[in-house]
Amino acid sequence: MVRASLTKCARCGADATSWCAGCVDAPEYQPGDAASVVYCGRDCQKDHWPDHKARCRAMRQRHKLLQAAKILKRAFLTYREVVFDLDLTKIEFRDGILYLHQKPTVRRKRCIFPSHLVNNPEHREAALANNQCTTAIALLGRLTRKLLSGVASTIEMMDINIGKPLVPTKLIPNPSGLDSRDCPHTVLRVRRADETWILDTTGCQYGFRDVLIPYQKYLADKECRIVNEPTTYDATETKDLDFFSTLPFMNRTRCQREDRELERRARLHFAVFVDTRVSKDMLDGSAAEIKAASDGFADELKSHMVDFTK
């Protein structure tokens, strides 16, 4: 991979501009530890491979983990964009807080997200992800395991409290009376080799942009408190719904039961897409090829979910 900036060849020290394509653009775990090596030509790259291969493979695994995290977030937001369950009337950013004004309703519907209410893409993501971490953890279980099947890792889920959101999101009116900062936020802890990462597909509801962050940095920067210790990530698309069906206060009315059944059907429709349209080699190839695959994935998923809402 040739880039414009000039640096020194890792093999001979001569001026060089060809980055190793295998490990370029990997995320940093420690500051500066993801810089890709550069060569003046293929001969030097070939001669240096015995010294570089272990690090290159490690960086490639990091890069795959990052791309998987981005695809997971995109999959969830695409699902919510089509299967949205709030009747929003206004989205307002005021005094550092994003307010989501809704029309209260007993019976929730599933419809296309009202994009005309918001122009800021980060505010749009926050609205789509608001109070949806439990849904995301369940919905994305099958897709997560499929994408990461080629990345040697251990995946766990854990509950935390976010002490320092960048942009708090508030629902108006809020029937539960709960502040999102008081509610546990569920994330994935991914361990590979001697690294531990947080994969957070719904952190955008707090204004967080990055979806893959080193574990200790995530906890420190966001002033997190661990609520429940990590447990094995074995979620299926409807695991949370199955649990909710056992709680008396969530089964008092026919509307509650019908809403849960509608959500169940939507998620199983999503699962069909994962089973039939997602390949585990989706993370292979160049950055441009992965980006093209991700774009195609999102477009196909949207069409697939639109079929459900018809």
C-alpha cells in the first residue's frame, strides 16, 4: 500500500512510502503501538517478514475486530431505522442535552424512523439507540459470533453505569421516571491475546462515537462503575424477550404481550438475514473491499427489514 508521506524502510532504513497492507489502520491499544511498518520495496518487505509476521498478524486481528464492531453498530442502527417503536414528535438539542419528545401511546407500532426530525447524524444515532443496549446485546448475538469466528477472542457481556456521558439523552415524557445515567448500560468485553477491549454498539446514545475502545481507557474516560461482572456472551435474538415473558408486571395487558410478540417476529426476521446473507469472510480483504461489503450489507439488511414492516 503506497501512501504520500515519506518515512524510513523497516528493513534497510532508506526512504520509503509503501506501508504493509496487512497491518495498516489497526486501532491503538496503547498510544503509538499500531503504527504500520513501511518498506522501500518488495524485496525489503519479503526479507523483513520473519521479524514482522507476528506483529502483522496481531494488528490484522485488531483491524478485523474494529471492522466487526463497526458492522455490528451499523447493523443495529439499520434495524432500528426500519423497526422503530417510538412515536417521536420532536428531537431537540438544548443546554448540552438531547431531548426526544414523544407522543405517549399504549400500543407501540413498528415503523420507519422519522429522519425529518433531525439533521445531525450523531443526534440521529443517539435517538435510534436510546435505551436500547439490552435489545442490541440480544439482537446482535448471532451476528457477533459469526463475524468474530475468525478472530481468536473471548466475548463476555457486562453491565456498567456511565458516569460521564458526553451528550445525555432524555425522553419527554418519561413514564418510567428513570434517568438513563442511572440505568445499567450493557457492553461487550472482548479479550484477545494480552488485550482487553470494550465493544459498545449503543454508546452513541451518550454521545460516544467510537465503538471499540481499550477496556481500561473506556472505564476511566467515561467514569464507569461496574454493576455486574462479565458473563459469557451466549445471547440469542430473543433472549431478553423470553425473560420478560416471565415477569408479571410486563404481562399485565394484552398490548404488552402483543408488542413483545411483534418485536420477537422482527428479530427472528433479522436472524434469517444473518443466517442466509452474512458470510464469516466478510472481514477479509482490503479496507476498501471491507467498506464495500459493509455498505452492501447495510443496504440489503434495510431492504430485508422493510419487507417485514409491509
